[in-house]
Amino acid sequence: MENAISIPHVRQSFGFAVHRRQTFSIAWSSFGMIVRTPAGVFLLIAFPVFLVLVLLQDSAHWGIQLQPRTGYILSKHLTSPLTEFADYRVIIPLLIAYFVGQLVWRERDARLSDSVDATSVPEWVVFLGKFLGLGLVLSALMLNMTGAGILAQSFMGYHDFRIGMYLQILFGLQLPEYLLFSVIAFLVHAVVNQKHVAMLVSLLAYFYVVLSSLIGIHHNLLVYASSPGWSFTEMRGFAGSVAPWLWFKLYWGAVAMLFAVLARLFWVRGRDTSFRARMQIARRRFTRATAGIVTMSAMLIIALGGFIFYNTNVLNEYITADELMQRRADYERQYGKYEGIPQPQRTATKLHIEIHPDNEAAVIRGSYRLVNRDAMPIRAVHLEPAFYVETRVTFDRPATLVVADEKLGHFIYRLDTPLQPSDSLTLIFDVELGPAGFRNSGSRSSGAGIAILDNGSYFTSGALPVIGYQPLRELWSADDRRKHGLSRQVTLVPPGDIDPHETSEAAATFEAVVGTDANQVAVAPGELRRTWEKAGRRYFQYASDVPIVGTHVFFSADYVVHRERWKHVDIQVFIHPGHAKHLERLLRSARASLEYYSTQFGPYPYRFLQIVEQPGNFLGMGVDGSGVITGGEGFFLLDPEGDGFDAIFEIVAHEMGHQWWGMQLKPAFAEGGGVISESLAWYSAMQLVKNEKGRESLRRFMRIMREPNPWPPIRTGLPLLRAMDPWANYRKGPYVMHALSEYAGEAAVNAALRTLVEKKASSLATTMDMYRELQAVTPDSLRPLLHDLFEVNTFWTFDTKQARAVRTPEGTWRVTLDVEARKAVVDSAGVETELPMTEWVEIGIFAAAGAGEQLGKPLYVRRHRIRSGAQTITLILSEKPASGGIDPYNLLDWEEGDNIETIDVEGL
């Protein structure tokens, strides 16, 4: 036929290859849609720029620049688990909920859904394509966050970028957090089928994940996308934290797979969107292949969940916070009657420790020499081994185990022959530290304060058995005690109620032999006596013939070791390779502290001083027993420059002070105890800075201490003699001691503290003991000031209203200061009572400040009698002044700001 029309044959294909292309096309289109929206531009451009600004702004601690190492930046600023409500990073899951709504409703909002739904593209292709499109957006965000981190490091002059670490952590550990939340957002939109309602439900799901602990849900198997946190430091790497994280993420990935199937089953297609119609469609979509995926997901959930439960609840004990409080209440109720009964005291400790970093295990064999220092025979020894470790004990004489309470951790051994006064016995013990799977927290360690790792192993004497009932295990909160039926209120008694003859913790000689891998250095308290190698392992012998107190800490790591001597003291510094940039600053502070404190407060009694870097990004330092100071890796990020404020020097000086205040002089368990330990340690550091580096350095130091972080100043509270709040212990107390040293004399105050150490070395000290020694060296004329500083909660406020100067015909300078003064006493309820003031207060006039100085050369600093209210002070000086005011060094007015003013020079 001439008019026949030839229709070309179109080969239709609906196979996997076509679906794959369709999926990628939808993914790319979805990606393009998001990145062109204002929210997408904000997430991919504005947010990374904001991160750069945050990194640059938050790159200092105590005003000191931090070395912006990649691991630290990633851990602190660029990553956070989905379960953590993490400051500005909360915007990411909120935007995910928004983007999912835009993607799901994209065609319907454009009124193209009828055309799209009529195509042959399966709904699972549409769902997967949109999910992958969102995944591309989040991947782009991870790349831009990598760029933000690198750019910030470059601005700060740091170029060891470690791009591989950025990609590993952001793509391998952070991206899955966001993808898991994306799945549940897609499911919510598919089921709810109301755009804005579904966005709200998605946000509610997010807040459930974040706030689940507040409603008593703590197990990570019960909170979607929850997992133990991973951690990374340069010393220990990931330290086994990724494996528990991964098991939980695989479990939640299986749950997400099930959620994705449900989202696909309820995916809206067509105009009939009633629930009944969608249920019918879902049943039709539930094919054999779908059933196979559901079955596989369910099997994975059961298998992975069972494996996780076996680790967290069978191999390890899972205990909630409420259960732990109940045990503490039961402990006190059952064994509190034994508090204060005579028990033998430890006078010598000997340990042999084998640390096996590769196996994450350690074995301790040790002994205590226990002496009866009471006047009565001891018939039973109460022993408490550490939780979560295997402990076996024996005595060197017959003893019978009469109480073995493993749940509450209390054991009682009855001695066949009572231990007579001044007699001794030996307790022999074996302790095994080893991982048993992982906990709900993710820790693979053997217990709190114990971590045996490939590099950076540490544990404390908390892993060893202790003698006697332990009051610190009791409940302290008044509400918790009432809830558990405990009537006795545990409070700190006033310092005057302490028995002056109550003895402190018994000190003991110490010896430890520690074995570790051949490429590591082992650390234990004491002077290093010798090292040797045997059977491919390294051994270190540490000992202290001088009795020591406090917690003992043990380490094994690939340390760089610095050793030097200061007189009789063996100084040992153990630092991770690459972290020794400011080693000399640290050593300068240690040497100066030993010299100044020994001269002023009494000899340093130990033959060793150890400063040990501890795994973790903690920015500070701490004292771990006699002669031992530890600092987190974060402390070695501090990067002071030149001769400005040197936080390394000051912090080391403070921790060195604790070797006198806290180690030699033990505070009583009473009100004001923190003043004895913390206030005196900071006071000591302030005096060291003043004598070693000058008053200008001290002024910079005190200005940093006045910053409201982490302890904002408070006016309400108890007097310093009874102080219990952190601001009084860490800030007000040092200010008060420094003011007294300026008024009464540094030598007199330090002599009083030296006498305090000598008198109370073998007993517990209170603030009343300290106050009596300070009274003895304070002149009568300063007794009212002493009273105001310690016995009442006094605050002075000084203000220089105007400062002016004019040159006289004789060539001198007449300076006039208009000042105001106020004095008030504040009680514990916050009620202020203003008092008349007639105090001797310093007036200071200074020359122009040089570069890096806050105040110039002092031209005049003397005390004047100052009364309450406004007054004018006139002085004649020979040199041209630049600034001046009242209480220029903030001895009494601890809030710096308006004490000093620039002097207006008339006629110029």
C-alpha cells in the first residue's frame, strides 16, 4: 500500500543497567536542586566559612595559641555524634530534615507528580536516587569541612595537614551519622505524607535521639543511630574505639535498611493517597525480593544485636545510673557500721607488673606491708578489690574469708590470730587486667581508670585492693539520700570541728618493676633505679625509699624521655614524640618551683619528680600522687610565644605547688579544704611568677585568672575560712593570699606557711590551722584587714573617676586623682551590707607603657588611707605620668577594669 506508515520498533529495556542510570540521574538532579537553594548554599559555603572563623577564634586557651593539630581540630570542632546536641553543628541534622522534605515533595510542589508517577521508573529507584542525592550533598559538605580545617590551619601557620586523616574521619566516621538520620527522615515523610508535619516529626525523632538519656533510656541498642563514641589522639590513635562504634553502626545500618524498605513500601505514587489505598499498594509492593531484604535485615538486626548484647550485658556488666546509686546506698546501709573501726595501715608497697600492649592486658603481682597502728588488736581485715578486674589475695598468716560480697565489693577476712598493736602482716595479691569484649560505653578497658592500649597504656592504683570501708563510695546528694532512705546527711564539717590530732593518710614506701614491649617505656612512681631487657621485653625498676601518698599511676608508651638532676631530685619527663616543642619552658618552671618552694615552704622530700604526658586531649595538668604530675595531650598543644603570658610555666608551677599543698600538707575533710590545696598552690605559683619573671608577668597572669571561664566570680558564699565553691578555692583564695603577702610581707606569709607544713605534716590541716599561723605574723595594724579577708565575705570596689596632671613652674608634675571607694560584706544568702571604709590602699602612678606592657614603669606606688565615697588625691612627681589610679595591682578590688585611667595632661 502506498500510504502505509512504517512505525519504528523501539526496544524497551527495564533491566538493572537502566535502573542504575535512572538512579544516578535522579541523584545528580537531587544534588543540583539542593545546592541551588539558599539552604544548600548556606550549608556548603557559608557554614564552612563559619567553621574557619570558629577555628581561628577558638584556637587559644588562657589566651595562648594552640598548635592546630589535625586530630584535635577534627575531634573538637568538625565532628560530633548524632546523639550529642553539639552547639553550632546541630544545624546539619536540622537541614537534613528540611532537605528530605524538599526532595520527597519536589515533584508535587512543582505539580509534576502525575507525569512522573506515570513513568515506568520504579519507586525504589526514585527513593534511592533522592537518598543518594542527599548523600552527595553531605559528601560535598565533608569535603568543604576538610577544606575549612586545612584553611584554618594555614592561617595559623600550621602545615602538617594530614589530609588522609580528614578524609578517614569525616567520610568514614561522621558521614554515616548523617546518612542514618537521613533514612529515618525519608521514612517519616513516606508514612506521614504531610510535608510540614513530617518535617516536625523528623525533628521530634532527632530530639528523641539527642534527649533519650533524660527519659531514662541509656542503652545504645534502644536509641536509633546511637553508638559509643570514637576517640582519636596522636598518642593512642583510635585505641580500639572504632570497633565498638562500628558494631553498633552496622546494627543500626540493618535497622536503617528495614526503614528504607518501609519507606519504599509507603512511597506515595498516584493521586489516591488515603491510608487504606496506600496499605493496599504496600501489600502489592511486598514482593518476594522485598521479603528477602526484610528477612536479611531482620537476621542482621538479631545477629548484630545479640552480639552487641552479649558484649555489653554478658561479658561486661551493664548497670544504669539508678542501679549504681542503689548499690551505693546498699553499700552504706550494709557496711557503713564498719567506718572508723581499726584497720591495719599500708606502710610498704611492692609490685611486679607485666604490661602487654598488643594483647591489651596486664598482670600485677604485689604485696602490702600492713601495720596495726592502733592501741587495740585487729581481729578482721576489711578488703575491697577493684571492680571489673580479677583479684586473688592471700595473707602471710592464717585467715578465714567470712564475707564475700562481690556485688558491693566488700570482703572480710577474720585473722586466726589477732594482729597486735605495732605488729604487721603481709597481704599478697594478683590482679589481672584484660578486655572482655566491649561495654555500652564502648570502652574495652578493664574498668574505670584502666586502659591497656597499643600505645599510651595507663592505669592507677584504683586497680589494686584497698583496706577498710570507703566513705567516698557513699551517696552525697541530699535528694539521692532521701530517695534511698538514708537519713544521715553527709556534709563537710566546719574547720573548727576537726580533731586536731586526726592523722592523715599513711604514707608508704614504694617499689615497682614494670615490664612492657621492647619499643615502649614504662613509668611508675619513684626514682628510676635500673632498666634491662629480657626475652624481648624491657623492664624498669622504680622505687621511693621516702614514703609517698596519693594515687599511683602507671604508663607504657613510645615516650621520648628527658632526665636531669636538680640537687637530690631525679627529674624525669615523658613526652610523646613530636610534642616536645616547649620542653624547656616546662623544665624551667619545674626547676624554679623546686628552688623557690623548697626555700620558702620547706624541702622537697622526694628524690624524684615525674612529668608524664597522658593520652587524651585534656588541656590541663593534674597531680597523681607524690612526685608525679600528669598532663593531657591537649596541654602540649599550648604554643606560647616570646616572653608573653606563659601558661605552661604557670600551670606547671601550680601543679608543683601541690607537692606541698595536698601531698605534704593534707587538707582535712572539712569546709575550706580546697583553700589548703588549691588556693595555696595558685598563690605559690603567683609568687613564683613574680619572683622569677617580674611583676608585669604576674599582672598578665592575674588578668587571665580573672576571666570568667571556667569559674565566674560570685559574691554570695561562705567566708574564705569555710569556702567550698570553686571560685573561692581557685580564684578568691589566691587573690587573698597575694594581697596579704603584699600588705604583711611575702617573707612573713611564706614563713607562716612553712610553719604550718612543719606542724601538720603528720596530721590533717584546716583553714583554722592556717589562719592561726597567719595571725602570728600579721601586725596588729593589719588585723582588721586579715579579718575582712578570711572571716567575713568582704568585697572592695574602687573606681578612678578622673586622672589629670599639670606641669608646675618648678618642672615637676602635679597629679590629681578623683576616686571612689566602697566596701561591703555579703552573707551566704546574698544580702549585702555596706560598711564604712578606712583602709590603707595603694595609689599608683605610672610612666607610658612599653611594648607588651600593661603598665609602664611605676613612678609612685604608696598606700593612702582611703575612706568610703568620693575623694581627691593630689601628688607631686618628678617625671611625666601617663596613667594612674587606685589599687593598681588589684590587691583588694579583684575585678579589674576601672582602677587605672589614662592621665589627662593639661596644657598639651
